Amino acid sequence: MTSTPDYAEKIPNNVDLADDRRLQRALESWQPNFLSWWESMGPTLPTRDVYLRTAVNVGREGWAHFGHVAMRDYRWGIFLAERDPDRRIGFGEHQGEPPWQKVPGEYRSDLRRLIVIQGDTEPASVEQQRNLGATAPSLYDLRNLFQVNVEEGRHLWAMVYLLHAYFGREGREEAEELLHRNSGSQDAPRILGAFNEETPDWLSFFMFTYFTDRDGKYQLGTLKESAFDPLSRTCEFMLKEEAHHMMVGTTGVDRVVERTVQLTVEHDSDEVAARGGIPLDVIQKYLNFHYSVSLDLFGGETSTNVANYYTAGLKGRWLEGRRRDDHKLTSDSIMVDTVDEDGQIAQAEVAALVGLNTDLRREYIADCEGGVKRWNRILESAGLEARLKLPHVAFNRKVGAFAGIEATPDGERLSAQEWDLRRGEWLPTEVDKTHVRSLMRPVHERGKIAAWIAPPRNGINGQPFDYEYVRLA
Ligand SMILES: [Fe+2]
Ligand SMILES: [Fe+2]
């Protein structure tokens, strides 16, 4: 069972850490390393305090507390969702058995790998976003950035807790490595491609929190199904926090589109760049980039590793419990993307188990469509003809079946030469990026907002937009 966290403790937690001295000491010795990583790789803008949400419990009634805290004193805690004594493994060869409270020896290295890959993404995004505070369009946005950053820090804690508690010396070594690898580093980069890309401006930040944090949601969703109960409970609670990150992305893009629409209508011209806005075609290019690199995070169309993880019960499907099949998939099939002998984009039928990456990516794509619909409603209700859209799955891919080919956002094949000539039509060019960066001037005054983005409809935790969300140092 979980206990109630005590904030007087060095490491707030609901896992009875005080009862396990060895583990407590191990985590307390990792803590200063985490803090020095935060100091050197975390947010660069000096602040006095920030209006932040801190997780204080996992129950239904009020799990978070809001208040001004100095960021260095933020209480990164360890929280697992309540243990369900009736839970049963929902899929694979152990379906129906009670979940594991310890790691079975034969799955040790696979589970460790899954936790490390997830864990690596958490600090990576903090590193990618570290300089954004200097150009925040409002104090509200600045606060949201920092909220996302501290919670990604907490997600690192969540994974490090599992590594320390269940994987012995190797787990402790991996926990160190999570602080040594850095986003974009030449010698020790982060594990996954999208987490080594830059997040140099706020349009990128909103696209990142929409598309890349959403990949995180889907990965956590599969781990939440895990037969390894502590992992399942950890991910369940992380998903709760993750929802806010995606809200930041969804409404962030809303507000950029809304401002672009306003400028277009006001001046009856789509030359919004000259008027301090971001043109819709530039928004589309940023969308194309972030969506396509996020699709790569789901891996190849087929994977025998992932099939084995599923059969073993390590990692399930998105909303496994709602799937109407046998949850073993040994006799099912799925159509996956491929490139046929003529080099054309095609589909091939494979065993459902090896196609699980495709299954997850499709769930993700369907979810991404939701954002595009929403942004298009803003365009539509202003009477504009233009629309945003998700590019074809073959567009700009570096992983999987389409890694070796080039395609337009409509899914037409291109030669490498044509791609080089035309990529600037679909991906942000230096000119586009320079324009976007030129707009990134800080607005750190209460109740004010930059000219390239509309204000939010709602503040945080019922506070107004002009609330003092951040006090700068
Ligand atoms: Fe996260
Ligand atoms: Fe996140």
C-alpha cells in the first residue's frame, strides 16, 4: 500500500522509504548529483520563485498543491499510484496471474532497458528547453515551462527510484548514466533522436509538448499495463502529470494560430510576418518537423523484441483492457507500412505481435489528428480557407520502413535530389527559423503578452492571466 508523503523528509515519497535504510541512503546519495545536474543543465533564467504545482498525494481528492516556490527548493518526490490488490496481468503468457512485485530474473535486463529508455527522455527535455525562459512570451507561459521542467525532473526521479529499488548495482549505475548523457552531446547523447534536437524557440516548445510529450503519453500507457506492478503504478501517476504538458502544447499552438488568424483578418492579408506574427505555412513546417521526428520514436514498423516484451507481459498495448481480443495475439495479423519491390509506399501483412509498434503509432496518430482538427476550427471560424494537416507517415522519417526513401507531405515519392531541392517547402528553413527567433523577445511583465501569440483563455489553478506566476530574481 502507499503511505502519505511527509514533506519534512529529504525525499518526499509514498513508498515507505524510511523503512528501507539501504535504499534511502542510495537515493540520498544520488540526490546531490541530481541537484547539480539541475543547476548546470536545468533552466538558465534566474528566478526568485514560481507558482508551481507539487504532487503531494496520489488519491482522487486533490493530489497536488499550488504555491510559490524557489525552484531549487522544489520537492521532487517519489509517488506511485495506489496498489490495486485485485489487479491481474492483462495480456501475454502470464495473463490472469497476479502482477509481479519483484523483477523476475529472466526479464531483468529487458525491464531495466525499458525503464532506462523511458528515464532518458525525462531529463533530456529539460536540457532541450533550458534557455527558453529568457524569451518567454508571458509570465503565464514562463510558469508553464518551469512546471513542465520540474515534472520532467520528477519523472526522472520516478525511473531512478525503480532502478535503485529493483535492479541492484546495475540499476544504480544506470541512474548515474541518466545524468551523464546530455541532449545533443557529441560524446554521450540522449538515447532517442528527437531528444537530441534543439528546442530553440517557443513555437518549437509548443510543438514539442504537443507531439513529443504525447509520444511519452503513449509509451507510459504501454508501461502502465506492465506485469511489473511498481512500474505500472509509477507510470499511472506520471500520466496524470503528463496531461498538463500536453495541455501546454495544445493551447500553445491554439494561441499561435489564433494570433496569426487575427493578424490575417485585421489586415486582410496573409503577410503576417511583417506584422510580427508567424505565418501559417511556417506553423505547418514546424508541425511537419515535430510530428515526423516524434513518429520515429515509436521505432520500426515491426519488432520481434517488442513482440517478446508483450508475450512476457513487460509492455502492453495502449488501453489494453479495452481491446476486444484474446490479449495474446498469437493468431492475429496486422497491416504495416512498407516499401515494395518497386520502391513504392505500400502495406504488408505481418503477425500482430511483431506489428505492435505500428499499432501504438496508429493510436498516437489518431490522437494527433485531434489537435489539427482543433486548430483548423480556429481557421474555419475566422472564415479562412487555409488548413493545417499532419504530413504523410513516410515524410521525413529516419527510423523504420521509410528511413531510406523521401516523400512529400502528401506521400508522393521523391528522389534524393528532388528532396534536397524542395525540403524547404515543408521543413523550417533558416529564414523561417530566423524569423521565429526574431519574435522571441521576453515579456516578463505581469499581464502582458508578446505580439506573436494570443493570451490564454484560462489561467492556472483558477488564477487570472495577470497573476504573478513568476517572480524574477
Ligand atoms: Fe515526462
Ligand atoms: Fe512531459
